[in-house]
Amino acid sequence: MTALFCGAALMNAAMAMASAVAVIVAGDALGAAWGAVPNTAGVVGTGVGALALTRLAERRGRRAGLILGYAAAAFGAGLAVVAVAAGDVLVLAAGMLLLGLGNAGAQLSRYAAADLYPGHRRGFALGVLVWAGTVGAVGGPLLLGPSNGVARRLGAAAMTGPFLAAAVAGAAAAVAALGAPAGRVRVAASPVPLRDLVRTPAARSALAVMVTAQVVMVAVMTAAPVDMHLHGQGLGAVGLALSAHTLGMFALSPVTGRLFDRVGARPVMLAGLVSLAVAALLAAVVPEGDMGSRAGALFLLGYGWNLCFVGGSGLLARDLPADERARVEGAVDAAVWGVAAAASLASTLLLSAGGYPALAGLSCVLLAVPLLLVLSGRDVTPPSSP
């Protein structure tokens, strides 16, 4: 657990540093409208990596998948250093794509943690690994200034410091992964086609909840800084909103995991879906000058996502057959990160077309589908007994 936690925290820090600077570098080179291109490449890399590393885990074990993912991220961050120095956005996008492979490893490590525990404690294990994101999300951005200062003293090009720090963090994550569980993932002798597995009750509910939660969270959160900037809010206000949202996403993960173990997946996922709907509506109606309410709405948005993410992940880790579990977990993660890329690009377009009310309304419509599915109760079993 210590090895998995350290690897995930270091990789989250690397991704947070690289993403924050990549959008600035690309925006300066191509214009603000195209600033998200490298980060979109990173999200795509996470989705592709979820499938590739799952396949590697089946053949060589989870440890091999994590080491390869983190090593690829370190190489990608080094490639980004060269790209920034040369002003080459295409190479920068390639570097972010490789960083996405490491991010996929960090995300999949929560399932490796769950495998270490019996069914009635897997929610706790998942929550602890998701909480590792707090360390990266908070610690990574704090290193942006110091790492850039070190790079300047070393004579490196401007804006390369965070990528250098990300390369070190990725390499350290690979070293930490040496202590991760080495066992190969169980695979069925006659594998069921993946499309049939995803239609099973547990996978269907988890996929619907996690994908929809990711779309709503990414869309509302991506649009928030743009909307605040258009209404005259400064970077300090934007930073406060982002901090509140990040806190909601990760800080209470151990609590969510314990809640999953006690009451099961259905109440946790229902609470998450309702929280996301309320948060989207609040974000749309709060007065622009009321930063407390705005921050509260975005905190609730983050925690609603956390409830859906941990609840859906726990449902997969607990209810799927062991010899088919890893394939479905990788496929669901790939779908989650794939729609995240699309939602990020679409959110600002919808904001400019209809404003936050249109965004909130569409979010509530989307959330109705998994909400009805989970309310039906057919797809979600009660929690396992100790």
C-alpha cells in the first residue's frame, strides 16, 4: 500500500505540474483557443494507457505495468523539456501523451490496492489511493515557482523547470513501484468478449455512473474559470475556486471508502449523482461576487465526483469475477478518460453558446440516466459481509 500510494502521489504531482504549464506554453504559441491541445493529448494517453497497462498486467503483473507507465511519464516529461526549449507544440503534445500513460498507471493502482484486501474492505483501499491525488494536486502546483527558479539557475530555457520536476517525480514513482504487488492479474481460460462483460449489471452501473460523473465534473469545472474571467474575477478568485474543487475531489476519499464498505455502492453512487446535480445548478445561479457560494458549489461538485468515482470503482473491484475484473476495469477507465477529453473541449463551446444555465441544464439531463439506472436497484448488490 505504501508503494502504491507513493507512486500515485508522485505521478499526480508530475501530471499537475506538466498540465498547468503545457496549457500556457501552447496558448502562447498557438493562441488561447488551442491551449488545451497538449493536455487533451495527455487525457487521450491516459485512456489508451488504461487499456495497454491492463493488458501488460495480465501478462507480466501489475508491478510491470506501473513501472512501465511511470517510466514512460518520466521520458515524456523529458521530451516536453526539449519541446518547450525548441518551441515545438507538436513534440510537447507527444510528451504529454506519454505522461498520460503514467497517469493511467496511477489511476489503475487503486485496483491493485483493492486486490490486497477482502471484499468488505476494498472501499477503504480505493479511498486511500484516490486520496493520494490530494498530495499531487496540492503539492504539484506549489512546486511550479521553485522548479522554474532552479531551472533558471541551471541555465535552462524558461518554463522548463516544472517539466524537469515532473521528470524527476515520474522516475521516483517508477522506483516506488518496485515495491508494488508483483502478481499477474487473473485471466479466464476462455475470456468472455469485453462487450458482453460491460453489459453485466455491475459493469453497466459503474460505467454509466463514472462516465457521466466525469463528463459533468469536467464540463462544469473547465467552464468555471472562463466564466469567472468573463465576469471580471481575478486569478486569486479563480485559484480559490480551483482549490475548493480539488479539496472536494480528493480530501474526503478515505471517508467515501469507509462509507462504501458500510452501506454499499448504491447509496454512495446515488449521493454522488444528486450532489453533482445540485452543484451544477448552484454554480449556475450563485451571484458572481459571492465567492463563498461559488467555492462551496465547486467543492460539492468535486465531492459528488468522488462519491461516484469511488462508488463505481468499488462496485467493479467487489462484484466482478476475479478472472475478468481487470479487463473491465481497464475498459471503464479508458471510457472515462476518453469522454473527459471530449467534455473538456465541448464545455467552453456550450458556455459561449448558452452560458452556465445551459451547461447546468444539460448536466442534470445527463445525470438522470445513471440516476434512474441505480434507483432501479437491479444492477447493484448490497455490501459484502465481513
